[in-house]
Amino acid sequence: MSIISSIIKYNKTFVDQHGYEEFKTTKYPDKKMVILTCMDTRLLELLPKALGLKNGDAKIIKNAGAVISHPFGSIMRSILVAIYGLKAKEVCVIGHHGCGMVGLEPASILDAAKQNGISEGRIETLVNAGIDVSKWLTGFQCVEKSVQNSVHLIKNHPLMPDNIAVHGMVICPETGKLDLIVNGYNHANSKKIDPVSM
């Protein structure tokens, strides 16, 4: 049985037995928080439990590395939607130790793409379209600095209200221990955050 077939089979039982009832909530986060974190599989259940969150408490956005790579991309848009459309009052960027984005080089991704049948010509179309592939596929060297940079970008976004606290943390994916990197309450009502001084 394929993975999707087993998921569909399980889902039918879940729905038939009303397994969804314990998860009922609204679209508005009860704790009025939006979290940007990494898509690492170790954080799937660990992160909410380590933060004491239950279903409905927060909006959680995930991507590789908890990185905002563009101020007008989908991650930043989702954060703004959470604030303006879904009543979130705080933002928290949570990176993690042992992240696969640490030291990621574009060559390794492009080599893997080629091994999976992506031609040099298809890669060249990205370059011809003005996409800096080497920058787009590059990771970071330090998770703490990456979190600081994402916090800085969010806080200084032209559509970000001054009174929104933007926090930065790093979690250990083995123990769930959190390290506070940026205390957003220290910078709430202040538009500019200097990433160097954090």
C-alpha cells in the first residue's frame, strides 16, 4: 500500500470515529501569536509541546531554516495576514540547533537536482530569468545570527506595526530547550532594531 493510500485509509477511520472533535477551534490564534519555525521533522510535535501550545493557540509557518529570504515573499505575507487578518499580536522566529541549512551550499542542491534529471539548460533558465541561484540556495553559518536577521527583517518591514513584539529563539531538537535570542518586548513600539546589537 502506498503512503497516500494508507493516509486516506487512516483518514476515513479518523473522520468516521469523530477524531477531529478534540481539535475544534477557530481560525484566530488563542495566544495571539504567529510562529515562524523550521520544517525539521523533529519539531513536528516537540515544538508545540516545548512551548506549551495546544491546537488553536498559534499560527505556525514552516520553511527550511525559519528564514525570511525575501521581504515581499510568501513567508512575510503570511505573517502580515496573521497580524492584520487573524488578530496575532506577537511574532516569534524559532530556529534550531543542528539545522540542515547551516553550511548549505548551492552546489550540493544543484548536483542533487542534476542527479534527479534536471538538465543544465533548465538551471540556466533560472539564471536567465534574473534569479541569483547561488544566493537563493545558500544556507547560513550560525542559527542565532539567522534568527536575528529574520527578526530584524520582520520588525523593520514597512507594513509591520510598531507595537508588535518580534521575538527570536533557538530550540534544541533533542530536548526542547529554548534559548531566547531576541526579547521582542524590549523593542516593541520601536521601529528600528539593530541586528548587530542583539
